[in-house]
Amino acid sequence: MPRIVLLGPPGVGKGTQAGPLAKTLGVPHLSTGELLRAAVAGGTPLGREADVYMRAGRLVPDELVLHILTERLEEPDARPGFVLDGYPRNRSQAETLARLVPVDIVLFFELPEHALIERLTLRRSCPTCGRLYNLATLPPKVPGRCDEDGSPLLQRSDDAPEAVRTRLRTYREQTEPLLEFYRSTGQLRSIDASGTTTEVGHRLREALDRPNP
């Protein structure tokens, strides 16, 4: 089973595709954000340490994120393969991951910046279950309410237009060398992330069938 890393800017649709892809392949979907929240909720030693940073609104240090991810990768269901979303975020993390576990395929989701800004500013999330929606491309069945639990949907503060531009600028600064790293290893495959969820999913499956360059 493959070990897959999903890369792409905020709002490009990685999280939307990760779950169904992992289910199809029969491997776990590993999201660093969800792993952090689970560790905090579970009261693990690493989770308690991460909670200090998260409550203060600060980024959890790379070393701590890596410890939590390493623990998850060592669990039996993740050893044969996984779909990893949210890590690595820079070249240093990519090199660390390569030493930790072999990665087979890196799928890079591409979308023009104007489309990303539109997607992010129209994005809404459920504060209870974490499910994401987009008012244009993936709206809830009942306006303003989560399909899963009926909770009122919220717009994250970092999805406001100016915050989005800042996030994309940070992404560009950190990710360009990361993409070059994976091109040099021959693991990188690009996907056009425009269109519907179904269309992107079809392109993703086609990309998986392509051999590495």
C-alpha cells in the first residue's frame, strides 16, 4: 500500500480529498491538525504540552508535532501505508520525514491564487465536528448548519480576506523549496485542483496511476 503526502496551499481541497482517498486505498488519513487535537483531547503528555501553545494562539513547535506524528506512524494500521495531510510544511520537515519513513508519492494540488482567495473566504467550518464547507462549491444542505450535527457554521478568523493573503504569502515562502525537494526525488505529481470535488477526485486517481517522473 502506498505512503502518500498531500501538498498544496490553504483552501486548495487537500482535506476534502484526503479522507475518501484513504478510504479507497484502505489506509489511514493522517492530518497533523487532527492528531494534535486528538492528543490534547486525550490528555496525553505530548497533548498537554501542545495545548499550552494552542491555548496561547501560538504555533506548536516542529519538534512536538513530529513526536506526535511519529507516535501515530508507529501504530500498526499506519505501517503499511497512509495519506498524510498537513506535514511537511517546509524542506527541513520533508528531510526529517524522509529519514523517518519512506514516502512513495507526493501529490501537489495546484490552483491560481485568486481562486484560492475566493474558496477560503467562502469556507465555513463546524465548530463541533470540524467538517468543512464552501458556500459556492460544497454548501451545507441547510444554509448555515452542519450536515452532521446541525451546529451553526462559522467562518474562521484566518479565512478573512487579508488573513488569507498573509497565509498564502507564508505558504509561498515556505513551500517553493519543498516542491523543488520532491521534484528532485522524482516523487512529485501535480493535480489541477479546479472544478468540483468529483472532478478533482478523478484527476487525483489518474495521478496515482502515473509513474513517477
